[in-house]
Amino acid sequence: MTTETRSTAWQAFRAILWRDIFVTGKEVGVFVAQVALQPFFMLFIFAKVLGAGGYVAADYGQLLLPGIVGLTAFLTALQTVSFPLIMEFSFTKEIEDRLLAPLPVGMVAIEKMVVAVLRGLVAAAIMFPVGAWVLGDAPWNPAGLGLLVVAVLLGCWLGAAMGLSMGTLVPPNRISVMFAVILTPLMFTGAVQYPWSSLESLPWFQIVTLFNPLTYLAEAVRGAVVPEVPHIDPLISVAAMMLTALVFSWIGIRGFLRRAVG
């Protein structure tokens, strides 16, 4: 690839990226509603309502919010890529417009992941004021800000990579099955609603959760925000997320190339 070709490719990449960011900005109200609605009700019911009834500890919300932050970042990035990609490759065929742009096909897939990461980061940031509103006080640890940023960034990349993989591997008529078979188990075996160390009385389930990459994201965010709560070593969590994100990025880009070229 010549210097001129690379320059043209980067210009096209930036143009497509800006177009997606601009569209998101125009639909910011819809985006915020989509991002905040489910986490809002999870926090309200599990922490506020059950806490008021004495069914959970009064400080349970402090444990739940970091998990919700990680889950929101992950799911936002995943859904930003997966569902539109399934539709674009099958029904709308909008992907063909992007494939005609003067840039390598693989960069089209990378651009989709970049947009998903950006949307996931914004979604995670929204969760802290939402959590403060629902709970009356959101846990915060300035010393853990670096770990928090790294964890959420890796979690968004992981969600985007998994979304790219699903979007290129799941047939259009299996979208509903994807929710039931893939996303639901991910949400409830990912240490979002509980610290991983609290599963010592259920060792088999504790082992199962280690195969869910969302576990490491929730534990890393929890370690950054509420470090006094026992959690998986952040270095282990970061390494696990990075390795998993690399694997799914490779799978997703290969799947995208196969669908786009084949």
C-alpha cells in the first residue's frame, strides 16, 4: 500500500467514523434511554426496593453499581455492532455502501468496533450519575481512576469484538435465540450482581463464572471503585480481558471478511 493509498484510506476511515458519531449525536436522547433504562430498573429493584424491604443489605447498591457499570459498557458495545451488522448483511444491505469506500475491508470492521467502544465508554460514564440518583450516593475512589478507565476501555473493546463475532456468525433468523442462549447466561454468570469471592460456598458455579469474560470486567471495575471489597487481582482481570478481546477481534474480523468478500 502506497503512502497516497494509506492517506486516502485513513481519510475514508475518519469520514465514516465521524458520520457514525454524528448520527449518534443526533439521536442522543434515544441513545441515553436505551443505555440507562435497564440498568436503572436493575438498580432500583435490586438495591432500592429489596433494600427497603430488608431482603438485601443496605449497602448492596455499592456492590451492584460497579457491576452494572461494567455490564452497561459491555452490552452497549456488543449491541452497537451485533444487531446492526446482522441486519446490514441480510436485509438492508447497507454494508455494501461502506465496502465501496476506498479503504481495506478489514478497516470497515475495525471502524465499527471503534464506534462501539466510544458508545460503551459514554454509557459507562452515564451510569455513575444514574447510580447516584437511584441510590442517593454512588461509590467513588479517585485512586482507582486509572484502573477504572483501563477496565471499562477493555470491557468496551471486548463487547465490540464479541458483537462483531456474533454479527458475522449468527444467522438473521437466530437473533432471538442469541439473546436466550448467549446474552442471558453472560449477564447472570458474570459477577455483575455479586462479588466473585462470595461464591466460595458454590465452588462449581464459581468455576463456571471464570469462563465468562464479563466476570473479569465486573471484578476490575469493583476493584477500582470499591477496593475494600474482595475481588480478583486486577492484573489477572486486565490480562484475561485483553486476551479474550484479541481472540474475539480475530474471529470477528475473519468472519466479517468472509461475509463481505464471500
